[in-house]
Amino acid sequence: MELFDNLALGLATAATWQNLLFCFAGVMIGTLVGVLPGISPLTTVAMLLPFTFGLAPASALIMLAGIFYGAQYGSSTAAILVNVPGETSSIVTCIDGYQMAKQGRAGSALAIAAIASFFAGTVATVVIALLSLPLAAFALKFTAVETVSLIILGLLGAVVLAHGSPPKAIAMIVVGVLLGLVGVDVNSGVPRMTFGIADINDGIGFVPIAIGLFGIAEMIHNLERPQDRNFVGTRISNLVPTRDDLRRAWPAMVRGTAVGSILGVLPGGGAALPPFSAYALEKKIAADPSRFGKGAIEGVASPEAANNAGAQTSFVPMLTLGIPSNPLMALMIGALMIQGIQPGPQVMTKQPELFWGVIASMWIGNLMLIIINLPLIGIWVSLLRVPYHFLFPAIVVFCAIGAYSIGNSLFDLWLMLGFGLVGYFFIKIGVEPAPFVLGFVLGPMLEENFRRAMLIASGDFWVFLERPISAVLLAISALLLAALLVPEIRRKREVLKEE
Amino acid sequence: MLRVDFKDFAFGTFLIALALIAFGATGSLAIGTAADMGPGFVPRALAWMILGFGVTFLITGLAKARAPIPAPAWRPLAAILASIALFAVLFAKLGLIAACVGAVVVAGAATSPVRWLQLVAFGVVMAAFSALLFVKGLGLPFRLW
């Protein structure tokens, strides 16, 4: 079986002592930032990205991936114990998890959350392995025409699942694509929109933009809100879930994993949306829906399984097609690029040990999380007491060092500052920066393929509809757009976001 | 007061300004034909789209009910941006350690009460930590002082 050969290769790559170490470092840092509200995995990955330059590509990706799914674990700990979700992905976990903690069942809730995450992580690893082979094989047949349509679908899909107003998100994508084109044009060698600044001849740096938009802007936004935390007074005595909790949690875990795996693969997927859908599903099918909100274990198990599954399966489009489905995956693309690897379906055939190593490391990382984290819960809890006014000056310094070190360039520091300001402006006017980042990363690829496609078709725009695969991809894009305009779906989308 | 959705209005203005800058910057680039695009083709097409979005948001902003932009928190905004700027300047002139201490102290002024002594101490700790981790540990070619 090819699949088993591949997984064996992956395990062999992931189980070398260096990679185990980087995997461990990744999940530990991830748990840490997951526990701490105010630092997102996105900021962390952006900050650490420059420092992975010296690592082997597989080690770099293994560590960065570990930060992402490790953060899902840490976030649920904060949600259950303090009623403050470390990340958006565990907002729903607060509802029943905190109630359980108040009833003295914190240990059971934490254990079920960890078990659900591990179970979901294991299933998601298999899902990724199964889906990747056919998807990449399919994508390898793509010409420039299909690639253009695929990128358009990827970008529009991200809009559908994003927060906020769809037209604004689409506008932000276009802005992102435009800024992605700044620098010397590959085809003609002419500098474009550089205003004579030599530092951006190779394009505007992605890392300073990401750190500015997400890290700096969010930090300023966090500082204007009071940070209040209510600890549950009870000690966490027993980390073994009761038999009754396990019996109820088990099927919810399976359903949450299924929801998360499916939603994670879609464009725009990630860890944020699946838990909301999973929670809504549990409430709908429960025999006694009134138990929810009062400490129902299903309300912890299902969303926790869903966010972990979603976090992991969102790697599928990034690894197999080179299309990031959320800003974090865009950063992963950035990590590949600074390693000199062009993301896309060829990664799997040219760098199988990288590809399968990252996938296998996810399972190992999940195992590490459940073995190491449950006993360490005391330490994470004490970290929750670190006040934000101690954290943010340290974050400023790490952001600055990170932005500078990517190219040893002071210009990048000023760029980060500028985008921090722009990002804060976006927060104030209620515009999401995520679509901008996706457009920025995919912009150069979109233009290059578009120009090549037009060259092949001698300027005939109909070529995108004449090729069957391209036509199908564009038809799905059109359906997505149309769906956004249907009031019924639009209202449901809003409700889902608000719940 | 005007009946304006200031959020949409501000976003529209931002997009229009951006489109105009893009037009200015790409004015001298060859556009070419659809079959053989010059370097200016796609950027100008995108700038037109951005201009279209900008005008649309400007108009819908004027037509919608009044929605103010929430007041910015000037103190954290100024402190954090100043902190980064100071880091950039000090790093170039005096090296990593001075930059770390300076950035921590200025960033710390974002919240009140400001405990200056504590901040300086924390800045020194951060500087030592950064020097050990990034210069000793990761071998980055930074000037310490």
C-alpha cells in the first residue's frame, strides 16, 4: 500500500531526534500562546517565522504546525478554567466548560477536551493522508488556466467563511493582490510601484506585513479593553473523567471530528468556524437541549474535537494545492518560500519526506500534547495569572526582532510599524485583514498564471470557461458568490457567527 | 450630525486613495495587449477594481444610517508605535540591548499606572534574554551594543 509506505516515510522523518525536539517546542509554544489571551497563534507563527530560516524545511514546518494545533489545546484550558477563550476557536467551549468548572468538574472537562482533541487529531491525520494523494495527483494536471480558476475559488471561498461583510472582504482581496505585485516584474524586469525604494524591489516583505497587521494592531486593540479574569476557586483535583461523562462525550467527539474535518478542508477553513457548527449540531440532536449551557459534557467534547480536526485538515489545500485557506496557512506558505520551496502539488512528489514528515508529526505532536499537557496543567494555570501589562512589552520586542531578522533590514521594521497602524485602522472601521493577506500571498501566482494563460489562449478570456475543470471551478466560485447574496443564507451565516 | 456610515465612508476613501496612488505609480508602465500583457496591465486592472469598490463604499456609506467610527485609544496606539520606532532607531545606533530596554519602557507607557522602575528592570531582563536566545542561541548577526 502506497499510503502506508508514505506514512512510514513520514514517521521516519518526524521521529528523528531533531524533528521530535522541534515538534515538542512547537506544541509547547503553541499551548503557551493558546493559554494566554491576547497572543494568537498567528502572531506567534509570524514572529517565529524568520527564525526558522536556518532550520531544515521539514523541521521548520513541523514546529510551526505544532504551534497552530498546540494553541487549540491551550485555548480550551483557558476557556474552561477562566471563561476567557485563549483563541476564537474555543469561544463555545466557554459556555459549557466554564459551567462544568464551576460545578467542580473542571478536571473532567479538561480531560475530555484533551481526549477529544487527541482523537480528532488522529482522525484528521488519516484524513489528510487519504485526501492528499488524489488531490495532488489531480492538481498536477493543471495548466495556468486551471490554476487561475483554482486561486479565484480559493480566495472567494475564504470570503464566504470569513467574518464581516463579503463585499469588503472581496475589496480587501483585490488590495492584497495589488500589493503582492509590488516589486520587479519577473517577465519584463521593470520595477513596479516601488517608488524608487530599493528595499521593495523583491516585493514588500510578507513577514513585516503579517506581524504588523495581526500582532501589532491586535495588541493595540487588546490594550484598549480592560483585562478581567475570574478564576474558578476550586482546585483541579481529579483529571480522570467520570464514566458517565465519557459515555456521553464519546459520540459527540466523533460527530465533532467529522464536522471539523469537513469544514477544515474547505477554502476559508480553519479552527474558528468548526466548533460553532459542531456545538449547534449537538444542541439540535440532543434529547434534552436544555442541558446545554449548564455544563453538558457534549458541549465541550464536540467543539474541542471540531477545532482540532479543522486546524489540521486546513493543511490539506495548503500542502497539496499551494492555496492557503486562512492567514495562518498563508504564513506556512511564507515559511516554505523562505526555504526556497515553491508551494504546490509538486511538493509531494519532489519533497515526499517533507510532506509526509509534517503529516506524521501532527499525530506525534497530538500524542505529546495529551501525555505532557495534562500533568502540566498546574503550570499553565499559573501562567494564566501573568498580567497582560507584563506580556505586551515583551511581545513588542519579539515582533521587532522577528521583523528585522527576516532580512536584517531596518526598512522591514518601519514597514511593520506602518502596517500596524493600517491594521488598527482596519479594526476600527470593522474590516477583516485576513482576506488581504490571502490576496497578498496568492497575488504574484495569480498574475503570473493569468498572463501565461492569456498568452496560451492568445488573449481570449473565454478560455477559462472552455476548459472543463476550469469551468467547474469558476462555476463553484459563482455559486459561492450567489449564495452570499441569498438573504436566507446570509442571515444564517450572521447567526452562526454571533452565537 | 450627518447621517453617514463613517466606517464605510472611511473604507471607501481609503480604497480610492490607494487606487489613485496605484494609477500614479503604474502610469509609465506598458500595458500591452490581452495576449501579451505588459507589466502595467494587471496592476492597472486591479486599481480600477479598487476604485470601483471605493466609490461604491463611499456612496453606500452616505446612504446608510449613521454609524460612527469608535474612538481610537490614542495612548496605546502612540506608545506601541513609538516603541517600535525607538527600537528601530536605537538598534541602528546603539545595538540590541539599548533597543530592547528602550522599547520595553516606552511600550509599558501604554497602560496606567506606569511603573517606571519595574519597566526598566523588565527591559534589562528582556535585553539579556534576547541577547542569549537570539545572538548566543540562534547565532543571529546582531550588534549587542
